[in-house]
Amino acid sequence: MEVIRTYRNGELVEVTQVDANFPTPSNVSGFITQMMISQSYNRLAFTTNNQIARSRLEIAITRLELKPSITDSDLALLKTIWNIVVDATADLTVNDLNEWNQIATQNHMPFAFDEDFKMQLNV
């Protein structure tokens, strides 16, 4: 069990115990922000030969931020577009892969990136 303490105006108002295995919600906003300022994502975005897919990728991920919940079909679409962008990009490195996976993990995203830089869903 994990304890969550809720404070209001500096005063403890509630203590709740939750199952430690309860899934943490994805922080899509944090993911977007970190990806947009990462050198590895910017290299991908500016060097991909498929700029139309890159634009659609950024629209799709921003759309997820605006939704109250992310569906499997949302993730499938995001994965498809990401993989199209990656397929049209040369010279990706292990450092790029590690940075993207770190950002995804830190923000509890339901996916990771494999050794071919492709998105793999964790659902």
C-alpha cells in the first residue's frame, strides 16, 4: 500500500491508502513538452523525409493531451504515424532511443521504443 497525503493551504486534510500497483495516469503534457525540447526528437522532426507524417504526429499527440482518456485506437494511430516518421528518417542513434524511452517512462506513457526506434504499445 502507498499513502497519499492531500494538503490544502498547507494543512493536511486527507490521508488515503492506495494499492501500489494502481497504474499512474499518463502525463501527456509532460511527454509533449520534454519531447519538443529534446535534441533527439528535434533531429527526428527536422530530418525525416516525411514532413507530412511528422505534422500529423504532432497533431495526434497534441490531440491526446486534450482528451479525457486515451483509447487503444488513439494509441494505435499514434504508433502508426510515429513508425512512418521513423521509417523516413536516417541516422537515428542509441542515444536518441534512450532519451525517448526515458521521457516515455518518466511520464508514464503506455508505450516504449524498440531497438528499431519503433513505438511498441504496453497495453
